[in-house]
Amino acid sequence: MKEHYYFDNAATTLPKPEPVYQFIDKFYRSHGVNPGRSGHQLAVEAEAMIVQTRRMLGEFFGYAGDPARVTFSQNATDSMNAALAGILNPGDHLVITRMEHNCVLRPANHFERDHGIEVTRVAADSQGYVNPEDIQKSIRPNTRAVVINHASNVTGSLQDAAAIGKHVRDSDALFILDTCQTAGVVPILMDDWGVDILVYTGHKGLFGPMGIGGMIVGENVDIKAPRVGGTGVNSISPFQPDEYPYRLETGTHCLPGIAGLHAGQKWFAELGKKHGAPEDATHGQACGAALAHIHEVESAATEQLVSAFEKIDGVKIYGPSIGQPRVATLSINIREMPADQVGAMLDADHAVCVRPGLHCAPDVHELLGTVAQNGTVRFAAGYFTDEEDIKQAIDAVKDLAEA
Ligand SMILES: Cc1ncc(COP(=O)(O)O)c(C=O)c1O
């Protein structure tokens, strides 16, 4: 019997792989200095760890450009705001979808209301899929960017980023991909898919701690500095350096966060070597094998949940059917019960941790018709979800549905 059965991995992954905790602790004790500022050996070594993490993340995301364009921030929300503010000008047109998180919806709404940006919101079908041709049709001569949530944090629907990227590439618009629900969960090929700006968060599938995220900015993209200040380089200059990463990174880095991503990347590579990658595989190849394995493990857990929930009278499942492209995030409701009430009962009576509510994605609930029920109850299995967790979740839902 566990104290908790954790199904809130779409909010943040728990636990992290053990080497992540260990490396953060060890590195912060031995090298907890201000990297890139002072010239002493410890600062140089801390900076070297950061540079290596940029390289590993670039390879992990299928990006072969300058690693200095793999940048760090507080989280995905911070980088998405910076990306949009850095490229949009009054009179521009922005395309987003109805599947977006508030990390995109709210900046888009503010740009539309306050800064003369036109916004088109492309609809999705009842299972949460956006038709790439609808994206193509929405692009205009003044479209500056198309922003897509790679996988829904409500339904788990995985969009066809390669097909969407092809359409965007045929235009003058930039393609921005929100990978919060897919980084560390499915392979992502930034260059092959024509992604211009890839936004990631560190604390979900990448297994870093909270407080770290960032974006990778393709070499063809020019982006304005979102914030200006100290960088530790060229301090005599009155203005922010144009060079990356300084253009997008100012002030002291979150060193423990980057250390966590660093250890996470090494853990992915090790896992890949245990699951099909040769010993001499590149970092990107090893991580590719790890991601194929992780996706298989998480898909099996999701299928178990979906097929058990389908058999319980009174349970409604939203989003993709079994076999459709998806991540592990899964939304249900039980009869007419408000989602928050179900979430509270799962926690109090069964120690099952889920996330009920709108999940910062109100448009998705308009689409699903779940606003009046206070949203949905979200189960998100992760790589460390085991049979005991799954059994507990199924028994708990059965219990509530029968009560
Ligand atoms: C699809 C999606 N985009 C963006 C975010 C925002 O991530 P963060 O809160 O780490 O900035 C989330 C987090 O829940 C998400 O699921």
C-alpha cells in the first residue's frame, strides 16, 4: 500500500530519476557559484556544465544549429511570452489553435487587445486534433507566426507537427512549438519538422526541477531581447549584447535547474543504451531510443486505464480512442459529478493524485462541453507509474462510479 498514487505527471513529473536529485545536490554543493561571471576555476566549470547542457538539449530536440541558441528561462510560460514579444509587431497576424494552454492563449489575447495583433484561433475536432490543412488555410501574407501545442494537456491528442511544419514552411510565417507535454515523452525533430522556435519546460518530461525552462531559436530567426540587464560579458556596453544566449538570458541563471536538466539528459542517454541504442550512439541517437521506450511504457499504461474506464458504467472518456496518436494525459468525468469533487474524493478516499479542473486550457473545455462540470478529471501516467498505481486508479474510479 502506497501513501500516494501519483497521476499528476502532466502538471509535473514525480518522482524524478534518482541521478537528477543526486546531481543537483552534488553540483550545487561543489559548484554553486555564479557561472560566466567570475573567471575562477569553479565558475568556469559551472559554465562548462551549462554549455554541455545546451549541446545535449539541442541534440535531444533534433536541432543541429548553434548551441548558444538553446536558451534557459524560468519555464515555458516565460519563454513563450518572450518569443511572442520578441517577434510580433503591430499589424501582424498570429495563428494559434483552440487546443492551446493559457501560456499561449493569454499572451495572444493580450497582444490582440492591447498591441494591434490579429489572432486566428484554429478549431480542433471532437477528439482534440487540429487538421494541418486548416492551419494552412489560416495563414495570410501578414502571418508572423503559427503556434501549436504539440500535445494537449487535457486530452493528450498529439498533433501532426511535421505536417503542420510543412505548411508553415511554405509561407513567411514562423513555426513555434509548445513541447510542454511532449518533451521527454515522444521524439521531437525540430529541424526536420521546420520548427523555428521550440519552447520547453524543464519540470515535466525532461525530469528537471521546477524553475527551469527555455526555448531554442532557429538560426533563421531574429528575435528581440525580452529583458535587458547584466550578462557577465561586455559590461561596458550600454545595451544588451546581440549575441546568443545573452540576447535571451539576463541575470543569474538557475544553476540547480540547469544541473537537473543536465542529469536528466544523461539519464535519457543511459536509458536509451539499455533499450536498443549502441554503446557508441550519439547523445541524440541514445535519447531517441529512450524516448521510443518511454512512449511505449506510457502508452501501455494509458491503454490499460482507457480500456478499464471504458467498461465502468457512468465514466465518460474524452479525447483520442485507443491507437490514435496521443501522450499519456487522459481526461474523464464520472456521471454529472463536478470534476473538482471527483478529484477531492479520489485524493481523500483513495490517495489517488489527479488534477481536476480546466487545466489552464479553457477553449478545450468549450470544445468538450465540460465547462459546466468544472472541467475534467485528468489522469496522467508517467514513466514511473507501476501496476499498483494503475490498479488503485481503476478501483478508485469504479468505487466512485458505483457509489
Ligand atoms: C501544454 C502546456 N503548455 C504550457 C505549459 C506551461 O508550463 P510552465 O507552467 O512550466 O510554464 C503547460 C504546463 O502545464 C502545458 O501543459
